Amino acid sequence: MSDKPTVAVLGGGSFGTTLGGLMAANGIDVTLWMRDAGLAATIRETRQNSRYLPDIQLDPRLQVETDLQQVLASASLVFLAIPSGAFRSVLREAAPLLAGKGIVSTTKGIEQPGFLMMSEIVAEEVPTARVAVLSGPNLAREMAAGALTATVVASADDQLCREVQQVLGSRTLRVYASQDHYGVELGGALKNVYAIISGMAAAMGMGENTRSMLITRALAEMTRFAVHMGANPLTFLGLAGVGDLIVTCMSPLSRNYQVGHALGQGLSLEESVARLGQVAEGVNTLKVLRQKAEEEGVYMPLVNGLHAILFEQLPLDRVVGALMGGEQKHDVEFAALWFAGEWNRGEDK
């Protein structure tokens, strides 16, 4: 008898389907839960999620169900791959069945009011659960197709991290552990905002110098905010920081990049999101992040600029002019000052 956990994945979108398929291919007893009975039936019949991962063949051992109670009854380890807007409602529905289980959130969003990470929502709704987060440069389609990939599981519970490594680690997927669950989770949410900016820049024909500048300054900006909120700055030099930021800002497979690209082509925000046909977490995160940055007094010019374009109807040339006219100070102040023991939040003002 296998000593590996029995796994449930809640959420039949691209990432949930990918995780389920990878674990099934690893020989893990895993069930994918989704609400859409029609799509579940199609996956069982064709072994493809035609809506979110067309042309990707799923392992025949992956079980697909719509009965939440049945799925959770035997699972000891549960992955949550549910959009942030529905995260709490699904969790609240499942809470009586999740007590004492290992729960791994893969959702990259922030809830208002309260500026709550998804793991904090888990702690509120299922206080007896063991909680971890999973994040990194993980484009679902590439992972599902077998591209070599690495991810980060973060938790104060070392045993839970080992369980996740046991069920997910394979010849194509490396799973690294971290104890900075807040930093890992925050990085996964913040980078979506900058992917929108990068997509806009690409659509507008801006050069590689410009995109490199945007990504590098985005890393400094998101790290400044994260450290102010209590995260470890070294987290942002790893897979869940710069790694995730690069792939999300550079790849047309990124949903938030696609929204930005549509915006850069002249579509409205509503048209850009409608064209995507999936949830782009970065749009909601932008609103929440700008509000929190203002409350905390953290300098975030890229966030302010994107918010001005999308929600304040400021013309792009004015925003770009303001960004390029800002004071020129330190490049990597968050690293240099940290290692010198002289870290001063908001130094780049």
C-alpha cells in the first residue's frame, strides 16, 4: 500500500487541471473537482479540458467529479485552484470537510476588505487546517505539456512541504521549499499587475530595453512593498519572485500579459478581459494594491501609473512622462541596504 497522500484538487481551470494531470501521471490517487458537470463529463470521455487546456491529453488515471463531499471525504491533501473572487465562498462550503487536512493554495489574488492573502482566508475559514502556498514561474500549458519547470511550496509546516514535494515532484517538475509563505504568496499576486504593463508595452512596439527596464523596476517596486509588509527580501530573488515575474511579464501564455496586450492594441479594459475569457487576477489586484500602498505610504510609481491609465482615464503619454521624470536614485537599494544592515523602507522616494 502506498504511503503517499490521497489528493483532491478543487478548481477545473487551467492550473487545477494541470496539477491534477501531473499528479495522476506520478501515480498519485488524485481527484479533480469542478462545478461544471458538462465539462467534467467531457474530460472523462475525451481526457481533455477543451475549455482551458485544449489539445493537452490528460492522464487516464485522473478522476474528475462534481460532488464536493465525495471528493473531500477521502483526501488528506487538498490543492485550491479557485479564482480569488470565488475562493472564500467555495472554502466556506467545503470547510466542514477540510478540518485537520493539509491545504495548499495556488490562487494568486488578494481579498478586500482587509488585504487578505488566500492562505489567511483558509486560516479564518478552516482554523484547524495545515496551510501552505504554491507559487513560481508556472505557466499551466507548458507544465501540462511536460516542459521542465520549478515551483515553490511555502509553509511553516515542514512536514506539509515534504508531502507536497512527494506528490508533485517528478522528472519534469522540481518543488523547492520555503518558510516565507507570506512573501511567496504576495509575490505571486503582485507580479500579475506588472504583467499587464509588460503586455501593453509589447503591443505598443516598445523595445527590449524598455521591457527590461520595466521588469527590473517592477522587481524593485514589488520587493519594496513586500518587505514593508513583512516579507523576506531574499524570497524575491528566487523562483517565487523574479522567476515568476519574468515568465509572467514575457510570455504571451500569461493571462495578465494578454489583457495588457489587448489594452496596448487600443481595446477597453472590459473588451480586453472579455477577449481573454478567463480570470485575470491582476486587474483586481491593481485596485487593492494601489489602495494599500497609499495607506502604507509605499512608493509604487508603476502601480500608480497603470491605475491612472485604467481607472482614472489619464492619457498614456502623460503617465509615461511622469514615470520618466521621476527622481533618479538607487538601483537595487532593497538589496544593498538590507545586506549592509541599513534597510530603510521607501528609500527610493
